[in-house]
Amino acid sequence: MKIILMIILGLLVNEVLAQPKILTREEATKENFKADDLPVSYSEESITGSMQDVMKLFDAALAKVLPENLNPGVGVEMQVFVNASGKIDYLIFNVEHSPKYDNDSLNQVIKKAFTASAVTWEMTVKPSKPVRFMGFRYFGKFIVKREVRKTDSSVVTIEDALVFVDTLKIKRIFFNQLDLNSLPEVIYRFPNLEELYLSNNGLEMVQIDFTKLPRLKQLHIQNNVLTNDGLVLSKNSTLEVLNIRENKFTNIPDAARNCKKLASLWLGGNSLSALSNRSFKKLKQIRDLNFYKSELAVLPKGIKKMKNLEVLDLYYNQFEKLPNSLTKLKNITHLAISHNQITTLPPKMNRLKKVHTFYAHHNRLSALPESISKMNKINILDLGFNWFTNFPAELASLQDLKELDISSNNFSAFPEKLLEIKKLDKLYLQGNPFVGKDMDIKYEHQLGVLKKNNVEVFY
């Protein structure tokens, strides 16, 4: 009987000893916890599949106790010691948070969550030896240090705005990162205001009466939660820049059409699912249009209505092709279509006679239309990270080309044709199959020609 009791007691002791030890950084310091003093040696592990496996545990544990929209958010730094059986031996964590939260309470909540999850958790693929991981997770609204440009002609807090005496002097208001849920009426105390910054707040509605702000030229409302119905601007002839990036717009808001002199419209970071041909009506005056990361797969043909457009940013979308109507934008000087899945360009690219900067890297281009040889104003051309195997002969005809990037394509040999580009200053070749250790020897002649022509080559 004694023997049986001893066996049971031994099993219970082993089970207790096998329990993961969860400590805050402060507790670990008090206990003089040191990895080098542990009975088992844990090797360092970089971010691999195993690391991802471990982080899933923390994501699930933290999600149970920390709301996704936590404001301000908290960051949790972790150090995890996993044994050869794939189970956790030790977990040391530290919480980075706002003074708004009680440190002890937050630590205890997270510690309980980790303890409950770590007891039953084990890695999907067991490690060959004990390993140690480092990780970090952030939950909720990211805490960003507030940055403002305080000048003699600006106010940066609502408190200052309320007591400011010489209101005619103020030209800029910086109300960014103030956790605003509504537009402060105090802005109307400053009739000479030219620039209004309201970024990184929680604004759902912005309604501005330009009769009270007759000189307002720039309105920056990025990183809020505005929808198309949430932006109302009275008719005006002063606003030139409207920055509404990173909101919840699905289309170009009607408010933009009330701004007769609007030159720059920045909509990047919105999911523009309702964009259509009609979206571009009454926007002929706009010269700078930003659709960066707007989840677009098709660019409506109606964009051709923006006759005065000079800068078009289509970075990070899902385009496979661009509409032929794009080539009717004859005033474009900067065209950015990088980070898409574009396989071909419109056949009549030569219509874009004024383009001098063209970014098309990170696409799936393997050839260029013959007409591109007549885009004689191109000064900078980036075709890196595409699918070219043959050098586009059309580029040799570009009379003003000074900077060319064809890095990370599939050129098996040095493209001899590029030696014909007369005004080239910079050339990027790295990441192609022909670039190797023997590059200087194998292509000594070609590199010599480029050097003689004062071309800076990166390979």
C-alpha cells in the first residue's frame, strides 16, 4: 500500500514540476531568473515555422482577455523556453502599455491567460532539442508619440485654441492624435486658417462650413473612421489638398466635388469597392490622385475624365491590366503602378508624352508595347522585380532616360542593347541570373563602356 501511495505521490510531484512556470519580467528579476543557470540548455531559435506555432498560442491566449479594439493598445514581449517534448517549461513576459492601465492588474490578467493556455499546449512538430523563442504581439490601437509642428502661427491643443487671443494670426491647427470623436467647433475661431490637421483620431463625421474658414487650403483627415456620408464640405474655391487616406471610404466622396480648386486628392488605404466610371465626374481640376492600397482590381475607364491629372499613384492594388483610356491622360508626368500583377501595358503608351517618372516594379511584365519607345520624356524608369527574360529593345530609344532599374528579372546574360541608351546615369542590375561573382571579369567590356560614359552601376 505504501509503495502505491509513493508512486501516486511521485506522479503528482512530476506533474507539478512539469507545469509551465509563467513569470512577469519583474518577477523573473526578483527570483534572479537566468537562462544560463537553468538545468537544461535552450538553444536560440529564429523566426521559423516553430516560432509561428508558438505565437499562435499567445494570439489565442491574449485574444481571450484583450479586446481587438483596445484603446490605447498594449504590447506584450515574450521569452519562451520549450523542452524537447514540445511543451513550455518557462514563459517570461513584459507588458508595454499606457499609464491609463494599472500595471499589476494588467499583468495578472495576462498571466492567468498564459497559464491557462500553456498547461495543455504543445508544439505541432516537436523540436529536436530544447529551444528558446523571443516574440512580440500588439493588441488594440497602436500608441504613437504625438508629433506636431508648433510655430508662431499654429495651435496644437484644444485648450490653447480656446484661450488664444490673436486668432487672426493662426494659419495652422494641429489637432492630430487627440482621440477626437467629433470636430471641435473651436476651429471656427480662426478665420485665417489655411491648414487643418485632424489625423489619427476617431472621427466618424467631419462637416466643414467654408464660409467660416474662407482661406482653408489643406485638410488632412487621414487615419479616422470616415465613410462617404461622413464627410461634408460646403462649396468653396480655396481647398487645394484633401487628404482622406486610411478611412472607410468606398468611393470618391461627393464632398470633393464641392471644392472647385482641389488639386490633390489622396484616397489611399481605403477599400474603394464602389469606384465606377461615374466616380470621376466633375474632378477635371485634380492634378494629383492617390489610390495607394485601395484594393482595386479594375481601374474604371472613367478616369479619362481627369484631363489635368499629372500624378497618379496606383501602388499596391490587384491590377492585372490597365484600361486603354489611361493613355488619354495626356498631362501625366508621374505614373506609379508598382506592386500589382500587371502583365501588359496599354498599346498606345506613346500618348503619355509628358511622363518623366514611371514606376512599374513588382509586377509581371515580360514585354513592353512598341509605343513606349516614343515616350521621350521618361527620365526615371523602374522595371525591377518583373518577369523579363529578354531586354526590351524599345528602351534604347528613350532619349532622356537617366535612371533605369531592371533588377530582379530573369536576364540570363548582360543586356547589350542597354549600352545604346545615351544619357544613362544610373543602372540597377542586381538580382538577375547573369549577375554573379565573376561579373567584373565576364562582362568587363560592357562595364567598361558604362564606366566610360559615367554610368553608376549597381549589381
